[in-house]
Amino acid sequence: MSNKQMIALGIIFVYMIATIVLGLAVSKIKAAKAGKQSNDDFLMASKSLGPVVLAGTLFAANTGGASTTGIATNVYTYGLSASWYVIAAGIGFVLVSFIAPYFRKAQASTVPQIIGKRYGKASHIFTAFTSIAALFMATGAQIIATASIINVVTGLSFNIAAVVITIVVIIYTMVGGFQSVAAANLMHVLFITVGMTIAMFIMVTGSDVGGFGVLFEKAAAMTDGAGNSLDLLSMTKIGATTIIGYIAMYFMTFPTGQEIVQTFCSAKDGKSAKLGSLIAGVLSAAYAIVPAVIGLIAYTCIDGYAANGAQTNAMADATMRFAPAAVAGIVLAAVVAATMSSASGNMIGTATMFTNDVFRPYINHGKQDDQKEIWISRVVMVIVGAVGLFVALTASNIISVMMGAFALRSAGPFAAFICGLFCRNITQRAGFISIVAGTAVAAFWIYGLNSPWGLSAIVPGGIVAFVVIFIASALDLKAGAEPAPLIEFEED
């Protein structure tokens, strides 16, 4: 390794150690003050998060591999409009803020629990397993991003880096739980937003790039092998259909994604959930352009780089090439920490759903046993890591993996979830049929039709789910069926 690589690797290593120490220290302090730790404390941070910590946790949970290295990679295909993937997330957080308080008031810890309260056992089980499957895929996406950075910095093979990262994330998550992840996320947010923004300006204004004017002039002149303009500066190249699909995807997947809902449910009250979501939305939208510009630097300023098409390592390559060693180390350390944080959130979300929606009600016959459930949670985390590693070793495009995960977990349950909160005349049978129909349409859209027009599968799947739940409910009510029991909300 070169001297620069060694410095960057050292900073990444120190940052990872600091992340683990900070998270575990806070977790131990909280546990000592509270006495014996329950499984809900381990997985839900004792439902104590204020708006600032909650916003940081939401931002960090969503800002993983796809939102950093994935955007930088996709600049080759979509130009700066690749940033819409994260701008849309910001819009999604703002939209979801209006229903965020209901997650906290629903007296539940998981999306399937909320679904089950209204639609019964069958809907509960189906939603639990589709959500768990989606988190396996999402964990794999984070491992891809983290391993690609370690690969560039150290020269270690991608596969070996993926194995090492998976082991580290499993140990960190198993020991600390959600309180540990939430505490460390504030540090990640600071370094990702402030650190990466400062690094971007240092890289652009350095002598090798020559400033924004020179960068944009070079980018405008970039062509592919056939002499066609790559249109790298476009903010619309990705297309209106895809942008609308992104916004719809986030608006539908945030209320049905366990790692996000679990954060909302960990808020100390409904007001904290709403304000935290608004802050996370503004932060996400403002941050979106930063990884896109870093990707632009890679494709524009590294000789011959764009000739090989989209590059998975675009962010890491640009940072290592054009940033000073210390700055490169900090930026890549923050990205590694963010992707590890997202992977940890996915593991905890899966463990929460399995213990609350499968183990306790159906295996342990409704009995709560905190020590046994903590042990089961940790076993599940190992399984999630192993499956995520398999996904990482067999897939490459992070954003494609994440969009598939979002669609399969949210297209079906979203209509049932929203109607479950706000509609009275909905039946249990209609809810279950809607969930299955929406999921089936989303799966066929992705794997049968290959996502035509670049539209996220969550849109057609969600539309079908809404149509089905209203038509089926109307038929059920006409036949004499009773509406599904309403969800009882607690007051703040």
C-alpha cells in the first residue's frame, strides 16, 4: 500500500473503533441507569429518542451505500440527476412526518404488528416474512458499499473485505443493540454531511480539478466511446417518471420499512417523531448533491475512467485521488460508518420483527421472555449478516438492490397500513388480499417486466393494492362482513 492508503486506512480503523466505543459506552450507561435490560430496551432504545437524535438516526439509517457510493456510481448513467435518489428521500421524510406520530401512538414495535392489529394473523405473518426478506437484501447493499471502499483503500479483494465487514457489523450490533446504533449515528451524520461537504470543496478547488468552472466545463465535453455526449451535468436526465417513482417509493417505503418505523416508534413522543422526520428530510435533500459531485469528479478528471462505463468504486477512487490523505480517510471512514450503521439498523429491524412477530406469538405461545428473546435476536442478526453477505457477493448495483427491497416490502402493505390507520370501513379479508396482490404485482414488475419506463415497482404495486382493498372491502361489507377492528392509539 502507498503512504496515502495507509493513512486513510488508519483513519478508517480509528473511526470504526471510536464508533464502537461511543455506541457501547452510551448503551452501557443507559442500561446501568435503567437496571436490568429488557428486549424492548435492547431493540427500541427504551423509547426515549428526542427529535435531534431521532433525525440523526433516520438520516443515518437511510444514508447508506446507495445514498453515497451508489449515487457516485450512477453519475455516469444519469449525470448529476443521480442525486434525485436522495432528494426524493428528503421529500419522503417531509411527507411521512405528518403520519409519523401515529407510529409512536400505535403501541407497536414493528410494521407487521401494526398490520396484524387491524387485519389479523394471516396478514401479520405475510408482512413479517416479506419485510424480513427485504432487509436481507438491504443489508447486502450496505456490505457492497463498505467492501468497495475497503477494496480501493487497501487493495484487499472485494470478497475478503465483504466477509470482514460482515463480521464486524454482526459483533457491533449483537453487543450494543439499537441504543448503541442511535448514539453513534449522530457522529456519523456530522462527518457525512459536514465532512463530506468540506472534502468535496477541497477536491474541487484543488489544482488537479481546478475549481467548479473547470470541472463543469470538462464534464460538459465528456463523451462515450461512440462520441455521444454523456450529459453529466443534467439534473433531468434520469427522467420525470423515475423521479416521481423515487418520491412515491420513499413515501410508501418509509411507513412500511422496519428500520425507519422502529426509529419512529423509539421516539419519546409523537411530536418528537414528527419534528425529527422534518429535520431528516431537509438534511437529506440538502446533502444529496455532494456524492453526485464527487462522482462527477471521478468520471471527468480521472483519465480514461469514463471509458469503462459505470464504476462501483467511483466515490472511493475520486476521494483517494484528489483529496489529501487525512481528508480522504475521514470521508471514507464516515461512509464506511454510515453503511455499517445502516446494516446494523437492518439487522436490528429484522431481529425485532422475528422476535415480536414470529418467535413470541407463534413459537413461544405469546409469552415474553426477555433473556431468551435477546438471545434469539442475536442469532437472527448472525443469519441476516450471512444472507446479506451472500447478496453482496452475487449482486453489484447497490441502488437496484435497494429499490427491489423497497418494492417487495412496501408495495403490498402500504395500502393496508394507511387504510388501517385512517379508514373505518375496511375488512380483514380485503386487507390480506390487498397485501398479497400488491406484492405480487411489484415482483412481476421487477422480475417479469424488468421495471419498464424506469418506474419503481412500488408504484404499480401500490396502486393495485389500493384498488383491491377498497373493492374487496365493499364486496365484503355488502355480503354482511364486519369492518376490521380499529387500532387504538395511546395519547402522548
